[in-house]
Amino acid sequence: MPTTKKEDFYFGLMMCFGMVVFMTFYNLFTRGLIGTISLKGILTQLILMVSGMVLFMSLYGLGNAYFSDNLIGESCLKVAFL
């Protein structure tokens, strides 16, 4: 498990990327679409999915921390960009 902020960032990046890759290929496999979609199409969808996933899950975590009073008196923007 990560112990520093840098390790935490890389761990989160690897987990997000790994989940998206696994689920993309799982969905392609279950729908019988492996081999019908080009690699360029898969990479394009991968980039849009990862960026959306990171954005919305970060906002969710920030909102969850705000509403459960775990920000400890700091502003949301300050916590978001630390």
C-alpha cells in the first residue's frame, strides 16, 4: 500500500487504469466485439473513460468529505489541490 503522496498518486493511477482496461475488454468479450473494434477506437474510449472516472470520483470523494465534516476546517479548493 502507498505510504507517500507520490506513491498514493501512482497507485491510484494504476488501479484506475487497470480497472478500465479490464472492464473494457470484459465488455468487449461478453458482447462478442473483440476483433471488430479498432485499437484506435479502444484507446479513444479508454482515454474518455479514465478522464471521466477520475473527475467524477474525485468530486464524489471531495463532496463526501465535505458532507461528513472530514475537511477539518479547510476549504474544499485547498483540499482538492493539495
